[in-house]
Amino acid sequence: MDFRTPSSLLHELRGAVAAFPGNANRLRLDFNKQVLLEALRSIGVKQVTVTYSGCGDSGQIDDVEAKPEAAPLTPVQVELAKREANWDAISGKWLEALVLRPLDLPTALADFCDAAVEATGHEGYQNHDGGQGTLTIDVNEGVVTLEHTDFYTESDTTAHAL
């Protein structure tokens, strides 16, 4: 089996992002998906469901559930690729970099869900009437599905001259 460390994979990810900067978020999402799938497989998880909701300028991850329930998510640590911006006083610019950040598995799954919501164009789901969704990871198949619902108030105004 060809085992590569997250650091060597991050080097490849940085190269891909440099070559295709317009695909940076998708490449980072794909990288993190593979890291999570490997970690989940290693502890015998078959499926993960992450639910989220929000409205009125407040949004949150509601629940992270693994099946089978006996799988111990909490003690597992993973390193996800994160985009960080730092102010460079010399250039007077914000500089972005890809870095690996260690996270416990439930936090990493919540972070991945937030990134998936953003990548699919649903960022801001917590604003106004809000929205909700479910991210499902089928570990055996390696498939991630995001089902999202936007809430909105509809109004129908009519005017009548009598």
C-alpha cells in the first residue's frame, strides 16, 4: 500500500493550487475529504451525518453522528488543510497560505461541513429566514452528499381598483 504523509500530500495540494488557483477551494475540499475518509475507515465508521441550521444571522452545526454509534470519534485527531491569511506589514498585503491544522474528528467533520456548504454556494444560510441541511458521508463508497434547504418568506401583493 502506498502510504503518504499529510505533509507530502499538502505539498502536492499547494502545487495544484498554484497551478489552478481558481480551483483552490475545491482542491482543499477534496484533500480534506480524503483525510476524513481515511480516518473514519480506520475506526470502523460506516456513515457520518452532520446537520446544521441557522437564521437571523446565527448559524451552527447541530449534530455530528457516526454509525455505528460505538465508533469513538472524540480521541481521533486529523490534520486538515486550512486556508489562513496573515498580514504582511512589509508588503502591506494579506498573504494566504495553506497549512495543516490538527483537529479532533468531530470538529474536523463540522469544519468540513462548513466548507462543503460554502463550496456549493450556500454560504450565508444563517442570514434572514435562514436554512438548514445535512451532510452525509458514506465511508464505504467514499461519497459525500449535501442536502440543503433555504428558507424564505414569500409574499403576494395585489392591487385592485374598484
